[in-house]
Amino acid sequence: MAPTTQSLTVKVVVQVVLALVAFAANSLLCRMALTHTSTDPAAFTVIRVLAGAATLSLIVVARKRALRGSGSWPGAVSLLTYAVAFSFAYVNLPAGTGALLLFGSVQGTMIITGLYQGEHLRTLQWVGLLTAFGGLVVLVAPGIHAPDPYSAMLMAVAGMAWGIYSLLGRKQGDPLVATAGNFLRAAPFSLLLLPVVDSVDSQGAVFAVLSGSISSGVGYAIWYSVLPSLKATQAASVQLTVPVIASTAAVVVLNEHFTINLAIASAAILGGIAWVISGRNRR
């Protein structure tokens, strides 16, 4: 019996939710590994990248697609840069704040690139962009709740690297196969971190494997499988929920505090970016 339109809609919604939760879980798993175990960021990165490469390769092979020649070296470099900066940023950065900085930097990189390439924004879109920038200022402004500046800078680098990776991905035919190829290309170079690995324990290694295999590998596989069912604006908009999911889960799982600064910054950054995205859709 052919599935009904309603059942397809429910399936798409479930897949989208699973993918977004998986993406948010990366922040939680990394933070848990660095604060609740003796595993350091270098070890976490190596294990995460290797686990992601293995899982994505198995998924691609299981779907009978070719891995040979997939991915690109610029994609692999940007992927590894993101993974390294992401892990080291979370040494002194709360999960919710880190997720918001990461997401804001990713979207900011893509929007600024669009402007550089000649894209024009409406007046309301400029208002949204300036609102998002103001939220970022509120988030990192000096004060009792200000994040560690070095960690914040590293997370911004991670976001810019992922933004570049996303832009490069537009030129790839099959994003899942390309992502698997980029992980495979990045995996051996992640081993260059081994000399700076200070410590790792079994629990931290499990968190890293879960981050690489489930949150990254399976999460990307689900996301790319459901992406054709979404409009570009829908896909961009639903990703606005990732920092919210991460922040909420961090309060429950890691006992982190949801500060007024984070609340204001979240509303400004996510709302401003949503305004820019919706303006693109109207155009």
C-alpha cells in the first residue's frame, strides 16, 4: 500500500526532529566529555573524526553508492578545522553559549559571502542582520556572564569553517557521499593531534564515538535524506532550533544556567537571522 501524504508529512517531521536533536547533541557530548571525564579536546577530536568517517562510509556503502573520489581537499580542511576548533572551544564554554556562537558564525559566514558575491538585501533584512549582530555583542560583552574570549573566538572559527564547508558543499552532487569522502580525507590528518593528546578515558571515548557516529554520521545521513522534502527556507529556518535545543538540554543534563544575557542574545541572533532568511524567501 502506498504511503499517504499525511504519513509522509509525519515521517518528514520525525526525521527533521531526529536530525536537529543529533546536531544539538554534538555540543552536549563534547561538553560532557571535557567536563565529566579526563578526556582532552585533542583526543575527543581524533576519536570523533575517525568514528564519523567509519560510520558515514558504512552508510554510503550500504546504500550502494561509490566512495571513490568523493569529497574534496578544501572540504576536508574546513571540516577538520571546524572539528578541532569546536572541541578546544568547549573546554571553557557552556554548551548553550557555544551552540549559539557556532550557529551564528555559520549563518553569518554564509550571509556575508552572499553579500560579497552580489546578493542584495532588503531594508528589513538589513535590520535583521544588524539585530543578529547586536545579539552577538550582548552575548560576548564583558560582564559576569561573558564567555571566555579565547573559547568564544575558537567557536567563531569553528562556525566560519563550517560555513565555508557548507558553501563548498553546494558544488557537490551527493552531499552525503561528499561528507563521507571529506571525513575520510580528514581522518588521517586528525592523527596529527596525537602528540598533543594528554589523556583519554573509556567514558570520554564513548562520548566521542557517539558524537562522531550518531550525532554526526547518522545525523547527517538523516538530514540529507530528508532535505529534498524541504524548501531551502524551511531547511535554513528549522536549523534555528539547534541552539535552543542545545541550551535547553544543557540546563537539564549539565545543570548549566540559562542566563538573561543568553536569552536576549538568543532571541536577537536567531530572530535576526530568521528575518534575513524569510526576506530571501519573499524575494
